[in-house]
Amino acid sequence: MNIDFNGYGENVATFIADSSLTETGVPVKMSGDGTVAKCGGNELFCGVCVGLRGGYAAVQLNGYVRLPAGAKIEPGFKKLGVNSDGKIVVNTPGRELLVLDSTATEVGFIL
């Protein structure tokens, strides 16, 4: 693709990192007051962990993100969730988000 959406509308907030959150670049969910945890299968995500340090997580809550996908997802508004492998998939109870681009292994969308 000849265009890049990185940086569009990015909004990041700091949360307490649950012990299950050990890596960046993964979808996260709220797990307690001001605390986020790594998403498991069929869970709704609130954002993407973009940084971890000292028990805190920087979580991108808005803007363009590119994450591993379970399969190619067609562009447009889709209900997205996380499968048991932590990959983004179309999921009926998911969040309706705008998919901009996708391959068989990655998907780019606006949070």
C-alpha cells in the first residue's frame, strides 16, 4: 500500500498493568480500577498496549493501529474481537471499528 495511516488520531493513557500483561503490541481489556490486562479469546478490547515499564502500561485508546489478524478482514465497519491466539478477528459481540487495510496475517483499523 502506498499510503500510511500511522499517527492518525493517536491517544494514549497510562494504566496499571495487570500481571498477565507482559508484552506490548497486544489488545488489552479493563481488569479493575485503572488496571488493564491482556485480552483472551472472545473478549472485548479497549485499546492496545504500546508501552510497559515499572508496572504501568501505556495504552493507545484511539487512532490507527496495526495488529496480527486471524484472517483477512474486508475494509469497512466491522465488529472486531480477539480470538484465543490473541489475534484480531470479526466477532459478533465485538466493537464496531473501521478496518482500513488487511492481509491474511495483519489488520489495520481505527480504534
